[in-house]
Amino acid sequence: MQNDLSKIQIRKIGQGEVELLTTYRIAYLSEMQGEQNEEYLQKLKDELNKYFSQALTDNTFFAFLAELNGEILSFGAMVIKKIPGDFNQPLYLEGDILNMYTVPFARRKGISAMILQELLNEARDRGISKVALHTSKDGEKLYRKFGFGEPIYPVLEICL
């Protein structure tokens, strides 16, 4: 596949592909958190389909995929948040990268970097001023290469 990288096509995922977004979100979650029972998976699929459909309509979410000869290899998305402004600017847009995922046989070939570049380009075009993400240890090297670093402000979390 290494020689085929120039043939990989990156494209934005559209409103008519909501179920595709759901399928790859669940693949990502299954890999990170393990398998779930069928009843819960169906509920999750229904909720994700609703979320993605609404977020695409509201323009608060966008996603890209990489494909080669019609086969999907990688996926990445961004959720857009409006943040109240300050004395420098009345409103800020921030982005959270959501489940960068590459199918196992296509990993470590530079495809995720292609998706990440498209996400960042789109973020710049939309006026997004800051992008954040959660990463696995495997993904950290890629994000650091793109300039992601430690948060400027300390980040504290509580799970409710």
C-alpha cells in the first residue's frame, strides 16, 4: 500500500453519510473501550445517528475520510464550539478533534496525517482559533509533529 499513497483520496463526509460516521465512531470506541452488548450498541447507533445528523445540519461538526479504490482507510472529525469572548475578541471558535481512526491494516503509513492536515486546514478556513484532542500514546507522536503541545492553561477534569 505504501506505493498507493498518492492514489488515496481525502474527502469531506456529507449529510447523507451519517451512518458511515456512526459505524466508524463505534469501531473506534470498540477498539478503545471493548465490545458492548447488542442492545446497548443499537441505542448508541440511534443516538449517534441523531447527533451526527443534527451537528452536520447545524454546521457544528465536520469530518473527512481517506479512501483508496472505494475502500475507506481512515477517518477524522472535529466538533466546533462557540466560546464567549473577552477584551480581545467578542467570540471564539474552538475545535475538538474526535476519534481519529485508521483501519488496522492501513496504520503507520501516513494516512492519519493526511486526515489531520485536512481537519486543520478546514479549521483555519472556518476561523477556529484553537484545536484540542485526547490522544492515545500511539497517536501522540503524530499530533506533536503537527505542533500540538501541552495546554497553555492547566486542565482539570471531573467526571460527573
